[in-house]
Amino acid sequence: MKKALLSLFFCTSLAVGALPLAEFPQAAISNEMIQAKLYLPDMEKGYYQATRFDWSGVVYSLEYKGHQYFGPWFEHYDPKLHDAITGPVEEFTPLGYEEATPGEIFVKIGVGALRKPEESAYRFATTYEIADPGKWQVHRQQDQVEFVHKLTDAAGYSYVYTKRVKLTPGKPEMVLEHRLRNTGQRPIETEVYDHNFFVIDNQPTGPEITIKFPFNVQAEGKGIGDIAQLEANQIGYIRALDKSENIYTPALTGFGDSAKDYDIRIENSKTGAGVRITGDQPLSKVVFWASSTTSCPEPYIRLQAAPGEEVNWTIHYKFYTFSKDGSK
């Protein structure tokens, strides 16, 4: 009887915990080869309400040939927790933060105008007060979702940011198309990176995971050499990470000033699933972070748009499978 009650309690707890998932605004897209699901921006009901990452393009599920590429990598969820987010999410460095005094506002593209508190420096893990969330528009089609974020006269900045997440017809590919138009009086100068929270087939981070680059990588940092190892153009793992461990290096080096170096592969040799990430802009920086559940190469690019100008960039994700001998 006691076991039955415990089992009932456990199942009921799971059901109650799962109920909010159905309430989050979301969309599903497909091109027959890939099925993907995304959370949509919403100030009050959205899955993600923190202020670190761009609110658009939050992919919480992507399936190709029975393999799953994204999903929760964290144990604790809170909509206002800075990294309680999934998918190839992006973050822009803040605009106007240094000039703002406590109580004034600064801007995060894809989030809105934020209130600056009394603090010594910007902290990405802080969830700031949102003074102006701007206006979001979402346009859905069968194989794509387009997000448009408009912010007007926030600390002198105004912009129209458009991001389209689309699946290429007839190909195992997802494309992120971006357009940022400066509609204000101040120039926009920022960096944006893709965090790439891959959770391939829910496998733990360990020797079966390999990250490959088109250049020989060099780096120093936490866990480099004793947990992760660099060999020529690859990052691999000597052993699996414990839950309390993570790897971090603020600057992988070895890339040049051409967009051809924005070409990263992540492969899981245990399940035979991989993805190739390519961008059409030169890298400005590459950070690498990993925990026991996810491996995250974080490629940065630099963006500049004078008043009235527009800047565009695109990232391609090509999904594939391979056998244990390495053949595709």
C-alpha cells in the first residue's frame, strides 16, 4: 500500500510539473525531415522571461532521424533564471550600459530596455528590471517562424530586429536569418554570440562527444587538460563530467579573419548524431563552456549599424548521422 501511494504521488507530481509546459506560448515547424518546437516571446506567460538571452528562437525540441538535439540541460527551472533556456539561443552585449547611471536604462537587443541598478559592472546572470519590453510580432508558417522586435527611443536607441527560424525544404537543415535595422539616432555597436546548448540524445558530456573546428585550437581555462583535451582541430573529453563540474575557456584561439572559420561540428559517437554549424560572418571570439549535460561552443561576431543602416547575418545548422567508423 505504501509503495502504491508513493508511486501515485510520484506520477501526480510529474503530471503537475508538466502542466505549465502546455501553457507556454509555442509553435511547431516541420519540413518532413525535421520536426522542431519553439517557445514564443511573452512578457507574462513566456517560458523565458530573464534578460540575458534574446527571447526569439528558443528551440526546445528538434528531432531528425529519431535523434534529439535540444532540450533542458539544467535541473532547476525558473522563467526569470538567466540560463533556464534551451536551443541555439543568442545574446547581444548591452548598449548604453556604461553611460547609464543607476536608475537609468540600457538596452539588450531582443529583450528591451533594462533598468540599471547600483552595481560595479554588468552581470549577465542578473535578471534586470524591464523598463520597456518593446513590441513583439510573431509570424508562423509550416516550416518557419519569424520574430520581429521593435524598440523605440530607449536611451537614444531604436531598432527593428527580425529573426527567422526556418527549415530548408528537402534538407536536414535549420537556418537562422537575422536582420537588424537601426531606426534611432545613436550608432549600434555590439557583439552577438550563439550559446548552442546542445543536448544530443540526452547523453552526458564525456568521451563520446567531440567538437571539431576548421583550425587548430588552442586554449587555457577551467578543466582544460584534466577533463577536456585539445588535439589539433578538436576538443574531446578525457572522462565524463560530474554534476558539480564545468569547463570554461574565455577564448579559443587559432581562427582567422575569414567567415570560413565559422564552421563547427559537434558529434556524439555513441548515438551517431552530429550537427555542423556555419556562419557567414568572421568570428570575433570563441568561448567554450560545458557541463555534465551540454557542450557549448559559443561563436561571437561583431555588429555595427549607423543610424538608418541595416546589418544582416545568417547561421546554418546541418544535421546528420554517421556510423561508429565515422562514415556518414
